Amino acid sequence: MSIVAWIVLGLIAGGLAKLLLPGRDPGGLIVTTLIGIAGSFVGGWISSRFLHRPVATHFFDLATWASAIGGALVLLIAYRLLFGNSRR
């Protein structure tokens, strides 16, 4: 996949992660989107490194989407733990 495809995948993964973890984030929509993009890269790395499941080269692979959304969730949770959760 190209870098543009990873960015698009990250945007969508960030949106889905935000839907799975509702609430106001300390950084707002832009930071959540950037976390989604970074999460897609982190999820792909975790998938290939620790799960021995390399990320597919085509955009519509279920494992690729799962790793991107999982990575975005991990980074979103870490971001909320570090910078505060405004659900209080």
C-alpha cells in the first residue's frame, strides 16, 4: 500500500476508534485524526512484529483494517491517560 492509502486508512481508523471510545478528547478532532493515522502505522507494526501477521498490500484486507483500528485505539487510550480524559 502507498503512504496515501495508509493516511486514508488512518483517517478512517481514527474515526472508528473515536466512535468506539466516545467522549471529548483533550485535543479535539484534529488530534484524534492524527492519532488515527499514527495508529494505523503502529497497528501494522504490531501486527507484523508480534503477531507474525504481515500487513497485506491491498487496501481492503480485514487484518489490515483490524490492525489499524486496534493501533488507533491503543494510541487514543494512551493519549487520554497521558493528557487527561475530559469525561469527568
